[in-house]
Amino acid sequence: MSDQSKYTEDNIRSLDWKEHIRMRPGMYIGKLGDGSSPDDGIYILLKEVIDNCIDEFVMGTGKTIEVTIRDKTVSVRDYGRGIPLGKVVDVVSKMNTGGKYDSLAFKKSVGLNGVGTKAVNALSTHFRVESVREEKQKAAEFSAGNLVLEEDIIETTKRKGTKVTFTPDEAIFKNYKFRNEYVVKMLKNYCYLNTGLTIIYNGEKYFSEYGLRDLLDENIAEEDKVYNIIHLRGDDIEIAMTHSKSQYSEEYHSFVNGQNTTQGGTHLVAFREAIVKTIREFYNKGFEPSDIRKSIVGAVSIKVMEPVFESQTKTKLGSTEIGSEPGMPSVRTFVNDFVKNNLDNYLHKNPETADLLLRKILQAERERKELSGIRKLAKDRAKKASLHNKKLRDCRVHLPDVKNPRYLESTLFITEGDSASGSITKSRDVNTQAVFSLRGKPLNSYGMSKKIVYENEEFNLLQAALDIEDDMENLRYNNIVIATDADVDGMHIRLLLITFFLQFFPELIKEGHLYILQTPLFRVRNKKETIYCYSEEERKAAIEKLKPKPEITRFKGLGEISPNEFQFFIGEDIRLDPVMMDKHTSVEQLLSFYMGKNTPDRQEFIIKNLKVELDTIEEA
């Protein structure tokens, strides 16, 4: 009998809490990542710590939270009640220990299962907690969840509250870095949902006066709104909505108990349904739901007693009831009733908004009818093409099945040319990585109508591969990665693809799904070691490390990299640059700058930015 087939008592072992978290981090924080995506583990760690501060604010203590990130170390300080001094060590190191099991104290809390800070502790090389109560302080320090220092209780003049400092473990989070844009977005969301709260991040103050209205103002340019934001508040519910002039699909921001539910859930389903129902009744017309919701930009926030989420990372609400007490309504009824009464009242009181909204719906209806014939032809063509289509080499698991955090890794590489596609296809993970091959340069879609998406075979097949024709709900891949050469042609293809997404699916970019694949510029090796370098600095460091005379290869294109080597660049050490939008720039402004008439501004921009690239290439 082989050793592999033996199964005895020796095979059974119990892991203590920290070992389990470190061995199976995905169960607690979703995917690990390196900080290039907003749902990467390092941001979940930050969120878990801030959630505790927010719960203090909700309970009426601690109106300011200070967050500092220096290099890889995070510090979060609140001015709440402080952890009871005798329990400081237990609260951050004993599973299922916390103050939130008493549902009177934390009736509508985010962190309910006492896991959050323990996961942060276990996944950090250094973790320190300090609590100040009644002019006394208690502190403890840990490494990978192990207690390394427990200080005695001392007297102090510091203000009450809790301070947590941690450094995520680089053995678990490889090559990670905190990206300011993602941190700021998360902190702003906390402010929108907790008016009156001030968050100070690296010296910068964030505060919101109007809640979800401020959130939409931040996400949609003034000139792009069809009508002024409709903002409605009630007990345990708040909604805001408008329609966009430029984008085609729906865009939503949804929250439960202050938690950004990026995957939606029962409350968002109810919100979308309630808008359709209320608008149909108000105008007394049986509009198509897609015509009512086309181009909508909306936000919904509700508070639920003891919410049930579909994973520890709380990205999708599963609760069907508002609370467990007898007679409490379902989430669906609660949201429907609120929208029905308040949105109907608002439209009656604001006839100008009601008129602009009606015109927008009728315009969507006209466009849909114009497209219906061509859409059917395109769909038939896409079906036929998909039988013989060699453009898409699909993977096995996709984003809509989010119960397993592994599926959040689902990635579509958009490549140019057969050689690059071939290399990626041969070295990819067939479970989570798909490849879509472009034939030459895609069409410049700037200023074109949605009709072109159906008329152009390549765009139609790309839209079908992503499954985003009607909305983002069925998006099949969490990461859409443009993998082109870093030469002039490759840059142009990148720009044309970004134009396509900005023009027709801007929320893909707004929600952080679009990336550029970084590939190494150089390979530096000797007989013992190979180092791939992504910059001139890395090349110099590698030469220094492998001296005296390492072999240096410059990669000119993806096609030059063999499948055997490619696996190192698209595996766990993948480097991705997120495509982000500046909040001060509207989609229209971006598109007209990059793809409009050839303005002197753009020429100057290209010359300035190209010079840096050319300098690097000449030095190499």
C-alpha cells in the first residue's frame, strides 16, 4: 500500500485560529492580490479595522477617525469608548470574542462574527493594539497572530479610544502596495454613509454633508446629469439617483449597514425593481424595465438587523428580512414601499424632473427599437461565430458564481496577434484565465452610437464574451486585462480598447475591472538565477546582484516571450496597472482629449510622455 493511500489518526490535525487563517486566508478575506484591485486582501484588512471604528461612531462615540499609511504599515485611531482593558488581548486574538454578540449594543453593526481583527492580526508580521479608557492605557503586540509583548496597564493623558497598527505579511501578500485611489474611495464611502463623521487620511480631511447625494456628485459630472439628483432619506434607508447623458448601461452603488456590497444582493434587486414599478405607475405607462433603467446612476443604503452576507468579505447581501423580530417586513417590501411612496411624491412635486426623466425613457425606447433589428442579426452572428470562433479561449469558472472567492480571480486577457495569444493560452490557468485574440487594430469607436457594437464583429464578440450587453450584473470576468506590446502599435491598440470601454461601458472602468498587463522589459540571468525586470531601476539592481557578467535580454514584444516564461508573468506574481478615471474628468472630456481632433494640447502631452519612454529605451 502506498503512503498516499494511508489514512490514519496521524492525518487528522486541528489548526489553531491563527494557523487556520494563515493557511486558508481566502476564507476570511477573499482573494489576496497585490493591491492593484480594490477587492484585494490588503484593503479588506484595512476595512476590517475601520469597521470597528465605524461601529463606535454609530453608537454615538468618536466622530473622528485617523488613518495613516506609510509604505506598508497602516495605523487606524478612533476616539470611541476603547476596548475594555482586561479584554484587549482576547478581542484581537480569540475567535468568536467581541462586543457585537449583544445585539442591543450593536443592533445594526457590520462586523458580527468576531473574526475581522483576528484575521488582520494573523495575516500581519507586526500588529499592535492600544486601548485608552478612563485615563488608563493597555497595549499588546503580535507577530503572525502570536503574542510577543503585553504591556501593563499604565496611566495616560491620551484621549479615549483604540489605535491599531499593522503591517501585512509579505509572505502572504506578494509585492503588495496600497494604492491611494482605492483607499480614498473606501474612506469617502464611509463618510457618505455616516454624515457627521470626519476621516483624516495622511493629513487630508474627508467629510460628507449630504450622504449619497455627495457620492453621486463625485461619480457623475454636473454636465452629464439628465436631471438634478433625486435624494431621499428614511429610517434605515437612503437612496439617490439620476440618469447619465453619456453612458449606456446601469451603474449602482449599494450598501448595507455601512458596508459597500459590491456584488449587490437582495436590497439592490429590490431597488431596481421598485424604480421600474414606481415609474410605470407614475406615468401610467408599461415601459420596458431596460428603457427605464438605461443610463441610470443610483445608490441605495439600508440598515438591517443581523444581516446575512454570502461571504466573510460581505460583498453580497443574502438577507431576505429586515430583522428577526415578528412582523418585520422583508427587504423587498421595505425597499419597495419606501421607493413607491417617496419617489412618487418627489416626481409629483418636481414636474420639471419628471418631464426630463420621461424624455430620457422615451429616447431609450427609440434607441432600443432602432437597434432591435441589428441586435438580432448580431446575436445570431455571435452564436454562429462562437461555435467556430477561435477568438475566445474561455476558462472554466466565472465571476457570477461568487460564492467561492477563487472566482474573483477570473480574468480575460485581450491580446493582439497570434504569437502573444498563443503564449498566454499555453501558460494560463485554464480554470480562471481566458484569452480573447484581436485581429489587428480595433475600430476607433469615438463618437459612434451603440449600433457599431453590433455591426462590428470584433466588438460584438467581445461584448458577448463579457456578457455586459444589458448591464454589469452578469459580467463574466472580474479582471479584464489588456495585454499588448509596449511599442507604438501596442499603445495605440490599448487606447482604442480603452476608448471602446469608456464610450459604451464606462462603469467597467469606474468599478475597477480594467487593467493593463505589465510585462518585463528585460531578462537578466546567470547560470544559477533568472531575474525579470519591469523597469530600468530593476534592471540595474539585477545586474548588480548577478555580477560579474550576467546575460541581458531585452524583450521587444509579447510574442518573443516563450510560454514557459509567460507563466511567471500571469501567475501569482502577475503585475497589473489598473485603468482609473480621475474624478474631475468626465468620460466625454477624456474621449475628446485622446480621440478627438488632433489638438496642440494632445501633441504636447504625447511628446512629453513619449520622451521618458525613449530615454529609457536609449539607455538600455
